[in-house]
Amino acid sequence: MGQAGRDQRGDGRSTEMNATRHPALARLEPLIGEWKIESRVDGELTGEGMTSFEWFDRGAFLIQRADGKAAPGAPAEWTTNSPFPTTAIFGLDDTSERFSMIYADSRDVFRIYEMTLEQGLWRIWREAPGFSQRFSGQLNEDASVIEAAWEISTDGITWSRDFDLSYIRLGRPASG
């Protein structure tokens, strides 16, 4: 091995990530690519945009970037409270094989969620005093559509639908 990536700190530790990705990260592979997103409340289109998922730092993390806008005719709160653009970074705890999602948006909202993606069911959740959230999304058989919903709770017991969210795949990166 050449000098690149070795001992760049001067303390004998390598600065280069291991090129082998943890096998549990493969569960996130169905998300990779570009998607059209649509939000709905009571069946009415409230927002639309684009999101992408790509590997970061040699596959150690997955990063999601999204941007969008309120749909024409959407309630005013969808314009004034729009989170776009948003960024989320997904990481793995290799001892528990559990995922975390670190989220930030244009409203200066910063949150940490837990996450799973198993057998086509994508779940994201956080418990916080007065404002717990959970997301559940189902990938279709060929992973070209995800139908999902966000729910909220003020007491962690009683949940109500916040909004529905659809992801429609636009493309996958070329493999190679």
C-alpha cells in the first residue's frame, strides 16, 4: 500500500476508510437513485419535489437530499412551513445493526431518528416530549414506488396522520 491514506495525521493512524462495506448497509440499496416525491393530505396534493439517495464516504453512510415546493392550491401552511431543502444522513451501529438518521432542513430543524428497512418496509421514528413522529413506507416489488405516511403524537400514545408521501423512482445510478 502506498503512502496515500496512511498516517496523514502524523500519529500512525490511517485516514482511509476500509473499502469493505458492512453487510447490513446492503439493506439500504433499494433507496439508491433519484425519486419524484409527492405529499398529500386527505388525498389532496400539497407538495412535490425531488429527492436522491447516494452512498457517501465509500459507502459508510447514505445521504438523502431533497428539494421541493408547495403544490398550486395547497394550504398556506404548506408554503410557510416548507422544510425544503432537506438533508438526511443514514448511518449504522455495527454492534446492534440498527440505523440512525440525522436530519436537517431549511427551517433550522435538526433531529435524530431511528430507522429500519427490512423486506420492503421502511420505518423511521423518534420519541420526543410533546412531538413524537413515525414514518412507515412500503416499497413495491421492483422498488420503483414507495407509498408512505408520516404520523405525529403529542403524548407518544395517540397517533394521527400528518401526511402521505409517495416516492416514484426516476432512475438508478449506473452500476460499475
